[in-house]
Amino acid sequence: MLACVGCADKRTADLVPVTGVVRQDGRPLAHGTVVFVPAPPLRAPLAFGHIGPDGRYAMRAASKYAGVRPGLYTVVIDASAPAAGPPPEAGPPIDPFLRPVATVGSADSTSHEKTDFRCDVPAGGTTYDIDLPGRRPVDRQ
């Protein structure tokens, strides 16, 4: 029998933990998704973190691998209201760039091209807390 001690899957070998809390007006945001979009020249998959009722999230690369690759990311927050009814079957989240959302906070926090949120993930991982401004209508035209 062959044993591979210290071997790691190439997809997860360099992933580091990124967690945090999303707040709006000082209170935890109770639902939504945090999306990390790699900033060029970083070559990494999108990473998603579902926001829990206490505002906490943990990032997952490509929706399934715990952690993200070190490097610079723009950060997008999809704080759309959760759907009524039971949660969907397990699977990758819907890409927030492909659907309209009812967002909270700044319109600039919902587009990777306009967001002011950036996270430079170090090799050891990090905690990245996000403070959103108060509710404002978002112009989708």
C-alpha cells in the first residue's frame, strides 16, 4: 500500500482561512453573501461566504473549498432578502452578478467594478469585518 504523507490536493494546497462579520449601522447583517473577486493579476476562483443570522461568514473558494488563495480581492456584498420557504438543495450559490438583487448599503458595494471594499489576504489567512453604511435605495437603471 502506498501512503502519501503531506500530499495535498492541488485545488486546496494554498487556501487560507478568511472569516469575518458583516454589519450595517453597527448591527450584524442577518443574511446574504460575501463574494471575493480576484484582482488582476491574481489567478484564483471566485470565493463565496454565506452570511449567517449573526452576521458571520467564512469564505469558500469556488463555492466548495474552505478558504481562499492569498492575494488581493475586491469584495462584493449581496444582501438580498432570503427567499421564503425551505432552503434550496445543496449546491453552488447563484452567481450574484447574474441576477438582480434587493441590496442594502451602498450601490457601490454590489459591483466588483465599483466597490470600495478590498481585502489583501495574507499567506496565513485573515479576519475581514465589513461595515456597511445605512440603507439607501439602489438605482438599477
